[in-house]
Amino acid sequence: MDPINGILPGVASQRIQATPDHARTQLATSFKDMLKQVNDAQLKSDQETKKLITGETDNLHNVMISAEKASITLQTAVEVRNKAIEAYQEIMRMQV
């Protein structure tokens, strides 16, 4: 499995059709789905941490793994956002 797809399944492999309106809608939907996955990973990490604190679980490994997954998905989302902003700024600098 591709490492990116393992973290954010289905987002990196989506193809965008040629029509601008459809592409914009599909891109916004995929970015929204990616942000939802980031949020879900953060919430799961919080739940695992609370379980460890309250003594419901004693498996520190799973808690740390879920925390790292949440961290990696957040970092990936931030980098995607940064690249999108950078691309937008580059387009705005183009002379017509």
C-alpha cells in the first residue's frame, strides 16, 4: 500500500475530471474529506489518551500509535494547505 494512501485513504489517488466546475467541486470535497479524516484521527487520539489516564487501558503502545497517526495526518493536511496557498500565490504573480 502506498504510504500516503495508508494515512489518508482515497484522497491522494482521486482523479479530477477536466471540467473546471466539476474539478473545483471534487477538489473541495476531497479536501473536506481529508480534513474530516484529520479530525477523526485527533478525536481517536484524545479518546485513547483519556482511556489511558482513567485506567481503562494500560496499552501505552496503542495510545502512542494513535497520537502519532493524528500528528502525521495533521502535518500532511497543513503541508497540503501550504502547497495550495503557494500555488495560488504563484498564479497571482503571473503576468497576463
